[in-house]
Amino acid sequence: MTDIDVLLQEHRKFPPPDAFARAANVSDPGIYERAAKDYEAFWAGCARELEWSKPFSRVLEWKPPRATWFRDGELNASVNCVDRHARGARRDKPALVWEGEPGDTLTLTYAQLLDQVCRFASVLDSLGVKKGDRVAIYLPMIPEAAIAMLGCARIGAVHSVVFGGFSAESLRDRIVDAQAKVLITADGGFRRGHVVPLKKNADDAIAETPTIEHVVVVRRTKEPIGGSPASMKAGRDQWWHDLMAKASASRPATAMNAEDILFTLYTSGTTGKPKGIVHTTGGYLTQCAYTTKAIFDLKEDDVYWCTADVGWVTGHTYIVYGPLANGATCLMYEGAPDWPAKDRFWELCEKYGVTIFYTAPTAIRAFMKWGAQHAKKHDLSKLRLLGSVGEPINPEAWMWYREHIGGDRCPIVDTWWQTETGATMISPLPGITKTTPGSATVAFPGIFAELLDNNAKRIDVGGGLLAITKPWPGMLRTIWGDDERYVRTYFSKWPGRPDLYFPGDGAKRDDDGYFWILGRVDDVLNVAGHRIGTMEVESALVDHPSVAEAAVVGKAHELKGQALAAFVTLREGTKPTTELNVELREHVANKIGAIAKPDDIIFSADLPKTRSGKIMRRLLRDIAEGRTLGDTTTLADPAVVAALRDQYEGLES
Ligand code: WT7
């Protein structure tokens, strides 16, 4: 684990620049103590910054592992994100500034966004969608994605956004699990100059999803769908623009109880089936809005850009709900960072005068590799704050980001959180915290993070398991359709302590009490900022008729953080060929999506197993990363690993 040593030798500290600190939304370090003393009062104060149609009188009810926040209050997320701005001084302020990959653009002011959200809410009404019904959204990064989410929120329908890079099968599984009634998709989306055939994938998915009654299709690429326009299925499929044109632009928001579900979002776990993480309205929106204001220091004139996709939680919280709840101007970009050229992001920053920029370490490492000359071509002087999320950022990447993008003047906020936490949990406050490259620093005010050992004993300095020791407003409330798994996965790590949340990450704490997130301790990998369960990839491989058994492990990768290496045993009579190797990688892409394609596939007559038959992934990781093998004494057949290692080395050379 050389990475850990490197991190621990990191002592550079960057205090907030004076001018930044003076003007910051949050500048009083006393906030930490105040929030710690009475975290319920702290979060209630944050919640009161939202607009409630019925104020709450109760704050937290905590019967571990169940929490409710603001449970007798009523509010609507779309009102908080749109109406209250459109009603006032922000009426004509740009809410969403969008650019498509081909260079087409669209700006929606808060008033225009309200018109669109109301119309879409009316469309959902007309399709028979009721409060509590699930709506699946499978769209590219276009304004309609935000409009669809907010339209669902307006009527109390539960949105379930599925990342546009997922395959038809992944979409199908998520629709089936959520029992969604309506699917919102597009004819396609643009990615690196190609058209992603979303409608075709959607058609394949729906063929096996009995619950979908209606499909609303955004015309994005204007390419014929699946070869011919005829694949709009009569009675089921309708064009977005047709429905929106006829729809009423005044649709009052449905009052939602604070604990009514706002959305579900699927995320990878250690077993094959993705988990539908359930988020409710009041607590989620509170933490979402307040962390956006405090961590990104959002001011009236900022132009804020989060480069995530709305298909991930980052897009939910920090493209749609957080920034819009704060009345911000948000840039949204459809495509790839290197299309048509490697300076596309910096061109966008210059063109739109981006002041706050939030991206992932995997992107920063790619920018580093491409070279600083691409950023140098553009005027990035308006940038005043940089953010990072999704995986540990290595100190070199942090320093590069600071120097070449941030001009050595912008504070960097490295934000640790998860789909399950709803919003940021550990992060600097840019006007207060001295940052240090590679550390997400300290828990946000009102959030309680600790390092524990296996016996729930607190570790003050050193390595351990990250734990959240008190409930927080944005926490997941359950797993859709599998409440028992909620308890088992998140609140059973420390026996007899159902009050301790286990995020699944290991971390270190330094002498200053700063957290250094080290990554997942379970069989979940972080590939280019995407959480991928090894089990899901293994299931996809085993699904192929030639495969008998598969074990997938992560190996360090320069750009992606981690890459997948798959060890595959073939069925009797099947020959390991280069063609099969290619076919299996494609098979995984079709089953799950291209993000889950293994970099390496190693065919093996056997897999290293313990005598009880458990695959020894630790050894496979050693092999994949070219390390000396650890303890092999528990192996049933030690010859297996030696053979595998020889094979792997052959592959690398
Ligand atoms: C996992 C959550 C949070 C939105 C994007 C991913 C890793 C996330 C950081 C960070 C180190 C990080 C953790 C976490 N992670 N942010 N700043 N430093 N690791 O959401 O798909 O739910 O993944 O991403 O391992 O558990 P997600």
C-alpha cells in the first residue's frame, strides 16, 4: 500500500486566501462547535432556509437504524428549486445554461424553467402518474433531464434516473425493481461525435418490463430510431415536444410530507443486484441546499459547473437540487471532455465565465496526462473555487489542479460522500479550512464521522473503518423493496450498535484529525469515479455460455483509479481465444454498460480457492498488480496461483 505512505508524508497546507475567507458564506469557525453541541438545532436552522408549505415542529426522530427528519413538515422540492426564484428577483436569471456536444446551446431562466417544469408535471398527470408512482428517466445530459426530475418532484412521483451509459439490461433491471410506470428517454444522445442509441436500448429494455405504460421520447439527435421512425410504438410512445406543447403551464405543486420519497437511485453493492437507494424530501433537500451554499460558497453572480452526469447522485444533488435550491446559474454540458478537442472543458469555462468548477479525480488525471497546454489556451481567471468528488484524489493531481486550473489562487474542496448519504459529509469549508492535498479534511458541521476498529473502538490517529455515528438529514431511509438489506448493509457492521452507519470505506486520520479516504473495503471498485460491484461483473461474465466461473478484482490504474481484471474459467470444451476475450468484454458492456468492461481477461483452468471454496481475491489482486504474492498457505491448490501469475506476466509484457 505505497499510496498510503505517500499520503501520510503530505504536509503542505493551504489556508483560505484572506479575501476569500472574508467574503465566504461561512467564515466563522465557531460553526463546528455550535453544530456539534446541538446538531438538531443546527439542521433545523438549515431546513428553515427552505420554503415549507407547512412548517415542521419536530426535527429528528431516531430509533436506530431508522431516522426521520422534520416529519410533520410539508414542502415541495420543485417549489424550492424553481418557483420561489421565479416568483422574485431571480425571475429572469439563467437557471440552466446548457451546451450540447455538437455545440448547440440553450439557456433557461428561472421563469422559463418553471414553465417547463409545470408543463412536464401536467404531462405526467395526463399519463395517469400519481403521487408515489415511479418514473424512470434514461436521458443524455440535456435540460429535459432536470425538467423531468423536477416535474416528478412537483407531483410527488418518485424519479429513478438511470445513467445514459447503462445498457438495455441494466435499464430493464432497474425498471423492474422500481416497477416504474413511465419511462422518459430520448432518440439518442451525443458522445464523442457518436450517437448513443438510447431509444433502441429503451425498446429492448421495455420488451421485458411489464409495468411500463407510456414512453416519452425527447427528440435530441433527430436520427431515425432503431433504423426507422416507425419504432415509435403507437399507444405507448409519444414525443416529448408534442406532449409539452399541449400541456398546461400552470400546475400547482403537490405538498409533500418531509418524509415522502423524492427519488430512488440505484447503486452497486457487493451482491449481484443493484440497490435502489431511497431518499426523502425534507431532509435530503435541507442537506443538499445547505452543503451547496457552504461548500461551494455560492453567490448571486456565480456561474457554477458540476461536470457529473445526472445519472449519478452527484448530478442529482449538485447539478439539480442543490444549486437550483440556491437560485444559482448552472452550466450543464452534454458530452465528453475531449470532444472535439482536449480543451473543451476550458473552452466552456472561458465562454460561460465559470466561477465554480466541480469534477472528479479521474478527469483531473486525464487532464494531467493530456498536458497543461490545453487549459493555458483559455482564460480561466474567473474561476474562484474548485471541487473534487468520487474517489481519492492523489496529492499530485490535487497540486496540478490547483496550479493549472486554479491558477494557484482557488481553494479546492475535496468532498467525500455517497449515493447513500445524499449529500456531502466530509469536506473543507473553503473560507475556513486549511486544505492539504489528498485529504477531504473534516466532517461537515452537524455530521459526525469517526474511525473505528472492528470492535467499534475509536481510532484517533491511524487507519480504520470510516463510520458515521449520528443520523444526518440526507441519509438514505431504506433500500427500495429490500428493507432487511438496508439494515444488514449499513447498520450491522458493529454488532449491538445499530446506531453506527458503515459506509464501506477505509480511511486514515492524521495528527490534525483530518480524514484521508482510502477507498472501499468491500468488493466494490471505484472505476473512474463509478462504483462497480465485482459481483455484478462476475454475474455478467458467468451469464455467457462459455464461462464456468469468474472472479473480478480491481487493479491500480493511472487514469481510472482502478481498472477491472477478470479471471475466467471456461466451460469444458471451450477454447480460450483472443476472439472470446473480445466477445466477453463486449458481453459485459452489453449486460451492464461500457464502464464495467474489464481491462484484462485472464483465462485460467482454475481459480485460487481456500479449502472451503472461497475465491481468494487478495491473491488475484496481487497478481493483477504484479506484487509478490501474500500468504498462500490457506490455498487448496497453491499451483493454481503460480500458473496464473506466469500467465499474467505474459499478458503484461
Ligand atoms: C464512494 C461513493 C459521492 C458522489 C460520487 C460517488 C468514493 C466519493 C470521495 C472522495 C475519496 C470518495 C468512496 C465512496 N468517494 N467521494 N472525495 N474521496 N473517495 O458516489 O457512487 O455512491 O460512490 O465513492 O469510496 O464510498 P457513489
